[in-house]
Amino acid sequence: MSEFPPCPKCKCEYVYPSDGLLICPECFYEWNPEEAEVEEGAAKILDANGNELKDGDTVVIVKDLPVKGAPKALKAGTKVKNIRLTDGDHNIDCKIDGFGAMSLKSEFVRKA
């Protein structure tokens, strides 16, 4: 067993140190072990374009989304203000005009 933590990118066990950094021989990822401990605290939630989302952001829906029990779907281009990030499969809680409170997946929105 190695005394170093596994690679955060590919989970390889064969990590080695070099000049204060840890290096993965499989994916060639280099990281500072002290900074990695701070970053692991909170998981990042990304939108459809890979931008990090935060509480209070405004997002735009990127494709038509059917809503169970509603007569019409949420249209692409609908702007959603003041989102809240949550844990789980549907990781955005919000209120949408004309639909009310709703949970969305971050993969179907982009940051406005």
C-alpha cells in the first residue's frame, strides 16, 4: 500500500512525489496534496457548458423539459432566477413563473 492518497482524477494507487507535488503515472495529473484536501470539502455542481453553479445564480433551460402533471413543457430559453443547490439527482431547487416550485437537473441548464 502506498503512503500517498490515490489520484483524484483516475483513482490510480501508484502516485509518487516530485518537488512538493504528487504525480499520477497513469493520467499524468499533478496536484498539491495540501490544496487537494481543501477542495474535497464541497462537490462542484456544473451546468451543461461546464461552468460552476452557485446558490442565487440565474440559469437558462437549454432544452424543452416535459413536466409531469402539467399541460405543457418547460421551453428552452426559459430564465430561472435565484436557484438553490441541493444534493441528489435533481440538484437545483427553484421557482419558475407559471409552474411554481420545481427541481431541475444541472445538465439541462446553462449559466445566464
